Amino acid sequence: MTVTGQDGGQEPWLDGEREWLAERLSALLSQLDEVDQHVWISSVFDVMREQMRLDGLEPQDLEVVGRRYLVCRVPASRPAFAAGQRQALLISACLEPDRPYSTETAAADPVEQRDHLIARGGILAAFGVVMVAALRRWVDAGRFETARDLVLSIEVVSPQHNGVHGTEQVDPEQGILRGCAVALADGGGHAMKVGDRSLVTVAVAQKAAVWLRLLARGDGAEPVLPEAEGALGRLLGALERISTWPLPWRASASARAQVQATAASQGVGRALVLRGLLNSATYGQAIRRLGENERRSVHALFHDTITLTQVHGGSRPDSCPIEATATLDCRLVPGRTTTELVAELRAVIGDAIEVEVLGERRGVQSPCHAPMFGIIKEIVEQRESHRRVVPTMVAGSCDALAWRQVAVPAFGFVPVQGDEQVDFGGLWQRGAVPFQQAAVQRGLETFAEVVVRFLVEG
């Protein structure tokens, strides 16, 4: 059984259900707006858990590496896969602050803290809670049968483990999260204007992240008898060499796909400029024809980046430090390794500076030719013919990375699409302006079509 779109992408099974979806989403957001703001994180879990139980579902709680999970599975009504085979669609939402979380900051400014959490994945969590209820409703009513399971995972980091990705410790072959074949996560789905075309992003890749510490040593001489260079001098010299290091152009598969899809949506002249970015010989000329903000984004797409985030040295104003350190945040094009970066860095700064790897996350790409990406593209472009879907690579943090690292293709897609900039925090507050409410409701319809198409067509 298929649910192929008709009449410009409007699925026949969705007829008569739009009002129900809108009402259910509005009611959930209203409940979340009423929770005790000083214990917002735990209250969100309570509200979502109770809502799923009222809908006849059986959500489960678990904790992995300091992260709490609320997980709910809706089994396939017409299973089409062998036992033990990866087949489920996972909706993976993470409630994590953009800044380090603490109970003190939440108590001091609970609304701001809550809005930071919302922007990171609260809308996707709300979509997921509505979808598990909707799927049960529609299957029970005989609107369609599903060939795959649907799994909803809502996670939140604890105050003690902010930044620790518990998802990376989850075994996709075991437990309640077993059998997930594809994940929908955050990191994309928003509309952006490029040239004269509105594009909708789907995050398919993420740059690798490496955190390094540089250590320079000196003899701690007094300032009146300074060393020829000293620890700080050596460190500053190394940082200057890094700042002038011409990091080479590198084109990953996801970067090529992003630029090619964007160029295909533009006029002839702009398309030629964008395609010029795909060749190292024409890249320099092409990027100079872009605007300043575009140049910064494109540079990060085709280059490793190294950013100085911390410098430490000395504890007194009247003595030279014995040691001086600097911390670097490095983002690498997918396919690059930490070993390669460190070897290249040592060649630039010399052996007098020690290099320590503080942490790393691999850059991983999901295939743009995967069925899920094709479904998203078809449905979005049918529903909104003035927009085009493009795959994108995320330069910063995105929780989809954890699933890609365990061989579960993940696609960043939270379709909240308005004609104006959407304030995610405002969506959850009383008096949210109408266009924001309409944007999130249209987004839920799009999200529902994508989820159902994938579950039914198997």
C-alpha cells in the first residue's frame, strides 16, 4: 500500500486531520507553557510522558551517561522486515541548552533558559509526541498500514553532564532503541533565501570536531631578566603561525551535493559562480563574487577551520610563567582525521610546542540518494512549489552526529517554515504572533507526511 501524494502533494489520508493535528499541537504547547519554570526540564518530561499515556501509549524512561531519555515505540501494523533487521524510523529530539546549564542559571532566568532548550529541539520533541499519537489514531482507523516501527526518543542532558553525548553510548542493536534504520533529528528543515530562490535545508553531514591544547614551556625567569623568548613568547609565536596558515581547499561529497543542488535552483549567472566553487582552480575567483556572509559560510564548507578559544599563562604580574597554554577548536571537513590535523599542525608550529588532543568527534555523512532524503524533497516541493530542498553540512554541533557514528543515517529536518524569521522561543509562549503559530502548524503537516510515507512504503 502506498500513500502517494495527490493534488499538489496533499495526502488523501490527511484530509479531515489537519484540524486535529493543529489542536493537539496547540494543546501540548499550552501545557508546556504552564509548567513550573524553575523545574522546566523535569516538567517537560512529565507533561510529554503523561500525554503519551493518555493516548494509550507506553513511554519508557532510561538514563545513559547522564542523559535522561523518554522513549516510545509504535510497532508496525504490517511488518515487512525480518526479525532483528534494522527497519525502524527514529525521531530523535534533544533538549539541551546552548549555554552550560545549571540549576542556578535556570532559577535566575528560567524563561531565557527554557527558550534556549526549546530552540535546540523542543519543537521536534513536540512534533514527535503528536506523531506517535497520530500514527496510532490513523492506523486504528484503517487509513493505512505501516511496514516499519516508529520510535520517538526525547533526551535531555543533566546539569552534571552538559555536553556529554549519551546517544553515542546507545547500542542500536539492543534495548528499546533497537532496530533503528533511519533517524530524523535537528539541524535542518528551515527555509533560507539564496539569490532569488527560497531553499529548505536538510542536514545530511557534520564537520568533525577536534579540541587541542598547545603547551609552551619556559624557565620562569623574573621580568627584569627575561628569557629570550619564554613560554608566552613561544606560544604567541605558534599562534601567529597558525593564524597565517593557508588551510587548503577540500571538497567533501556533502559539500559538493549542497553546492550543486543550490546552483540548480539559481539563474544561469549565479549558477556558474556557485559551480566555480567546486574546482580548486576556480574557487578563489568564484568566492570573491559572493557577499561577505556567504563567503564566510562557503569558506567553512570547503576548509578546515581553527579557532582560538582559551589562553592561559602566569599567575602573578611580576614573574614570567613556566607554562603557557592555548586551546583550539578545530572543525574538519568530513573524511579528515585528527591524526592528519595534528601532523600538519606540528609541521607549522615546530616541535617546541606540545600538542594534546582534548577530545574529538568524527565527521560523518548520510547519503543524499537515500530514500528518506528523496521523500523529504518530493513532499516539501509539492507542498511549497516556490521552494527547493537542498542537502547541507552543519559546521557546528548537531545531535544527529551520534546516530551517524553508529551507522544510522540521520537527516536534520524540523520543518518550521514561515515567510518571516521564526522565533522558536516565542512559539511556546502565550501570545505568540499568528505567523509563528501558522508556520509550526504547517511544519507539522509536512513532517507528518514525511513520516507516514516512509513508514508505509517500507
